[in-house]
Amino acid sequence: MTTSQTSVHPAATTGRAAAARPLRMFLGLDAAVTAGNGLIYLLAAGPVGDLLGLDTGLLRGIGAFLTVYGILVAVLATREVPAAGPTKVVIEANLLWAVASVATAVFGWFGPDTVGTVWILMQAAVVGGFAVLQISGLRKLGS
């Protein structure tokens, strides 16, 4: 077997890494916003709960989840070419979060006040936007 048959051509690797840049950026932004939001919920659950009309225990639980999730998405974003499988999991989780957030706002689950309801809907839009951008980045990487 010759060397060219067993190794990947450097130009192909560079091209794939370049194609992955938008996806990495979208995953990185998602990670930063998600982990940052989670840390705020963890560290300032009292004042944030008062502002949004939400229970501090609920916010701390969501904050812990978002912080860990954001860290995991950040790890994925550091890959030269993020794997399709984990990226699809992130996209699906984001879509689920967006839909659940809209349902929470519409049905008034957890009792948010008006500011909390608006905040929940804004988060749904941001998370849904990340999913759309990540889908686009993943498609460009696949083509």
C-alpha cells in the first residue's frame, strides 16, 4: 500500500476544517450563552426569580443543567471538525428546549410573571435560532 492510499490528503483536511468553521462558531456561541445563562441562574437565583416570577429552586436546577450542557457544547465546539452525531444531539436538544419554552409561556407552567413570560419566549427564539444556524453549518460541512 502506498502512502497516498493510507493517509488523508492535507488539502482535504484543511478544506473540511475550513468548512467546519461556521458550525464551530455557532456551537461556541451556543455554549457561551447557555453556560453564561446557567451561571446567572445558579449564582443569582433569588434576584432573577423575583424579576421573572419563578421559583429559586427551579432556577438553580435549570442553572446547573444549563451550565453543564454549555460546557459539553463548548467541548464539541473545540473540535476541528465537530462530529455529526453529537452535533445532531445538540440541535435536537435546542429544538426541544425552544418548543418546551414556548409551551411553558403559553400554558403558564411554573407561574412566570409577564417579564418571565417574555424572557422565556426570547430564550426560545435564541435557542431556536442557534438550532437553525447549527443545522445550516452541519449541512455545509456535509456538502
